[in-house]
Amino acid sequence: MNMYDLFIKPYESATVLHIFLEAIATVLGIMSVFFSIKKNIWVYPTGIVSTIIYVYLLFIAGLLGDCMINVYYSVMSVYGWILWNKNSEDQIHVDVSWAKKKEWMMAAILFILSIFLVMIIYYYKPYIDNHFSMENIEFGFYHLDWANWLDVFTTSVFLIGMWLMAKRRIESWFFWILGDLISIPMYIYKGYGITSVQYLVFTVMAIIGYVNWKKSFKEKYRVQL
């Protein structure tokens, strides 16, 4: 598969508005990760707008199952915004630390629950994508391809990343890096070339984010000593 097939052909039938909105969502998504690296609360306003745009794009594309998952991301971002706002002394920046044992246990529970929830969405996806009509619909997982199964996994990985980031935990970056790497080929397969480039950028930025948060924690610890 050449560059034309990956990044141009999928957009031949797309409207100018579609391309513009996907580009804006990509830029806002990158800005969101940049703000998260800086421990800046603007990670959430920019991220929420980005995911809401994807909700719209996926809705008009008829990918209602994927659309609902992005609604899920948006709700989690609001939760994170509230927590960061409560734990920020200047209403902009927050302190970070490593996760505790109880938080890892909760993360494991959330991961399992998320897998279960996303599989329910995909089970009913033929009904959802048929605009909630029962006509000629058969429930199940028969319609899933490898990208859909990866989506079930990455959605849960990103959920843990979002939850740990809301808690301001350094390990959140491990989950962002893993999810971003998996998302690159997945979005190319789905025909969202611009978005796949975004996740490539996200991977690099997530590595930088981990290094910066770890460094910030060490510097704060030295000051306390």
C-alpha cells in the first residue's frame, strides 16, 4: 500500500468540511497532549473539543459505535478536568506523583469493566449503525475485524490512561504510549490518515511527557528534602 492509498484516496469522497474538522480535531488533540506534558489544565478543554469533533465526524460517517466510544472519552475528560481544577493551587498547573497500590487495583477493575462495556457496544453495533432499526439486524461479534478488536483493547487502555492522568499519576504515560502505538495502524486501516499521523505525534509527545513528569516529581522531592 503506497502513500496515495493511505493518505489521499480515503479523502477523495470527503467534503471540505470533513477534512477541515478532522484537521482541527488533530491540532487540538496535539495541543491537548502538549498541555498535559506541561501539567497545564488546558489539556482538558482542548481535548474535549477534539473528541466532540470526532463524535460528529463518526456520527455522519455512520460509525455510531465508534461515535459512542468518543462520547465516553469526552465524559472521562470532563471528570479529569474537575479533578485537576480541585487539585490546582493556581487553577492552571498541578503536581504529579506515582500511583499507589490501591490505585493500581482500581485501574485493573476499570480496565475489565471497560472491556465489558465496549464489547456490549460492539455487540449492538449493527443495530446502532442501522440507526436503531431492527430491520435485517443480527446481533453478535461476527462483524468485527482486527481493527475493531484492537479498538476494544485500546479504548480500555486509554481509559486507564485518562483515569491515572486525572489522578495526576506519572504511570498514565505508559498507557498513552501503548494506546497511541496501536492506534497508528488502526486508524490508517479505518481511512483516517490524518488521525494516524496525529497518533504518531502523540507517541513521541507521550514519551516526552513521561520524562518531564518524572523529572518534575524528582525536583519536587529534592526541594521537600
